[in-house]
Amino acid sequence: MLLTVIVNGPAPAPVGIVTARQLLVGATAAAQPGYDAVFQDPDGVTAARYGLPNGGRIMVRPDGYVAAFAPLDEDEPLHGYQALLQA
């Protein structure tokens, strides 16, 4: 499972989902603790393509489909999807 966090501002703490690789897409490519990789997107192209003008979290399934969206300050939709997989 891949979790991509798209930010427009300070990076939030990583989500506590062990099975997810966590990628951070933001204005700078500065390393952030808890993220597997950080990508620079100073123009916010990624956020615009996903319709996240204020940033957000996106969980992507292994087949490339989006599994869940969540605001930067909310983890419940992501944990809910993970729970469905484990049921």
C-alpha cells in the first residue's frame, strides 16, 4: 500500500500505518522524519491534479487506483480502509 501526503505548508506527522510506504510531496525536497521519500513540487501541480488545494493524504492501492482521501489533519479514512483490507 502506498500513502502519498501532499502538503501546502508544514508537513504533518506520518500516519501510523505500518504496511504503507509514505511519500511526501511538497514545496521543498527536505527530508522529513518518518517519510520514505520526499519529492519537491514547488508549483503545487500534484495537489492541483488531485483536487487538493489545501493539501491532503491519498492512499493508493498496489494496482494504482486511489483507495482513500483524507485531510492533512485526519487519519481515520486511511485507517478505515486499512481495516477493510484486514477484515
